[in-house]
Amino acid sequence: MKGLTPFLSLALLTGLLTMNACSSKKETTEQKASIEKTAYGQLAGGQTADLYTLRNESGMTAQITNYGGIIVGLTAPDKDGKFEDVTLGQDSLSAYVKNNPYFGALIGRYGNRIAKGKFTLDGKTYNLVTNNMGNHLHGGTVGFDKVLWTATPIEGDEPALKLTYTSKDGEEGYPGNLNVTVTYTLQKDNALKIDYEATTDKPTVVNLTNHTYFNLTGGAKRDVLDHVVTLNADRFIPVDKTLIPTGKLQPVANTPFDFTQPTVIGKRINDSTDTQIKYGGGYDHGWVLNGSGDSLKLAATVYEPTSGRVMEVRTTEPAIQFYTGNFLDGSVTGREGFPYKKRYALCLETEHYPDSPNQSSFPTTTLRPGETYKTTTIYQFSTRKE
Ligand code: GLA
């Protein structure tokens, strides 16, 4: 410091200290990827459910419990780099057990509806549990969202949680013992990948999905009507008033179902002149994704202008159910202690078409012994400044 005035020396020292503080700050935000397990709570049967926290190097986290394979929390950065939760969730295991409108949950054996809970396979008719306007919805009264899965954490740069469950022959009325594996992977590129696999010992039907409710404002600050949605789909699946497909696909052109260009959700959601909007109470329909085959394709993009958050959904599935939380009525209180009201979130459930077991023109959902059911869906987060 010889030759420097005391003032300059102090300034230099402060500068050095600040630089140090910055570099150590950098170290703390760019942490190592990790997966941690904590006890989440006890179920009525005495089993313990665990909570796994997956973290990637940039600080994104996914919290997943092996009860229902529920995504309890998922953070994503806004345009200023602030991580906030972009999903709806509850504050305890008991809250999820008591009443969960499928927040974050794995759905099976059949995601969405099967008319009257009946289908015929190889000449034999099966009767499933009916739990929704006389139809079977999301696997019945005890679907895959309400069972305890066996969890295996997988460490690495892209931490993963492997969940397995054996659904017994006859469970909720379905034939065949079904061995299911779902793997959640938190990728480096701020994406959550979900790989689904299943095998059976008797012919059965399978349609697995995840029912996360998204609100990209972060912390579900308000409804999702100003989220901007693009769907890579020229056709959608019209339904009757119990939300069972009529069997005919309809072009989206000139209807409130046209999301081929980025469109604000609220623009046409209350178009009471449209019968399909009336039946769904808003959007609660399947869109048929453009592009054939089961390769990974861009299905949906969601943009929330105030936070700048963008979510892209890619899937190997042929359809996506776009549901705008029309049945939320404020009776479920979220993590932050305030009620989740109508349209406080949107779901983008990648899947086969609803009621496929009864609709011969739809892509098949039959799984036979010796075959492996395999699908992948990726939810990727980024930001855009406008
Ligand atoms: C799906 C269905 C909706 C509704 C929700 C859960 O998205 O299509 O009709 O049942 O699940 O409330």
C-alpha cells in the first residue's frame, strides 16, 4: 500500500472484499446438483411417505413425494433470475390425502375418461369403478395418484427419482398385473423430464400422465387468463356434456380452440355461443398433436408476460389435454394459505385420446403381455423479455 493515501487503500480493500463476496455468492447460486430425502408424513396404513428434493446446478428445484408421485413444488426463474414455484400444491401430506384435485399427481391406469366405466377387450367386457358423472376418470377412486410408490433416488448432474408401482390384476376393475415405472429427471437445461414405462401379464389398457397445475406468475398470484398459449394442433377432440369424446375430430380453425398462434387464454374462454366451451366450462379438451409417430415433438408453449416465464412441453404422446382449472372453486387452500380459485392454473396433460378403449378410430391404448408401454414428456422452462 506504500504510496497510496489511506483513503485509496481503504477503497481498494473494500473493492477486493466486494469481489470476494461476489465470487462466493456465485459459488452459492451455482451449487452442485443434488437429491435429498426427508420424511414427509405417515399414511393411515402406517407407511411413511418421503419427500425428495431434486436440485440442478442453476438452482431449479423439484420436490416430489412417493405418495401419488406428486410434484409438491417446482421452481423456475423469472426474467430477473428469481426462482418461484410455478405449480399449485398443498402444504402437507395430510392435505393431499384429504382432498387433492390431482395437483402434481401421476395419473393411471387410465388418464382421463372411459365412458360408463366399461370397455371390451378380446371379447371380454370389463367394468371399472365409476367416479365422474357415471364415467371412469383418472384411474378410479384409488388411482395411481393415491398409492404409495417405491422410490429410488439417482444422483448425478441431472438428478432423478425412479418410482415403481405394481397395480394388481382387478384393481379398480382393470385386467392384468401392471408393473409401472415413472422416472422424473431434473435436467441441466431447466427441464423436468418424465419417462413412463409399463408391462402387463394380461391384455389391458394403459394411458399414463401427470396432472400438474401450472401458474407461471410464480406462487399462483392470480388466475391464468392472461397466460399466452400456443398448441401445435390443427384438430381437437369434441366431447358430449359428460366430457366423453363424440368420436369425431374437429378442425380448430375458426373456433375458440385455435391456439395454433400464440393466444391469450382469456380471449375466448367465456364464449358462451360455443357448445364445446359450455360443456367444458372453459377449456377441458384433448388436442390432437400435429406430426405423426411417437417421436418427441413440441406440443405446447406457455408464456406469462409479467414474469417473462416460458414453458415448453414436448412429448411422444399423440394428444394433450388442456384444462384451465374450471373446477377449482376456492375450497382447496394452497401452500401460501390462500384459496385456489377457478382458473388459477392450467394443466397440460400429455396422453392418448380419452375413451380410446371404446373408440376404434382412436390410436390404441391396449397393452399386451410381451410389449412395453413407453412414453416421455418434458416440461422446459426459460424466459423471454418483451
Ligand atoms: C382433467 C379432466 C377434468 C377434471 C380434472 C380434475 O383435466 O379432464 O375434467 O376432471 O382432470 O379436476
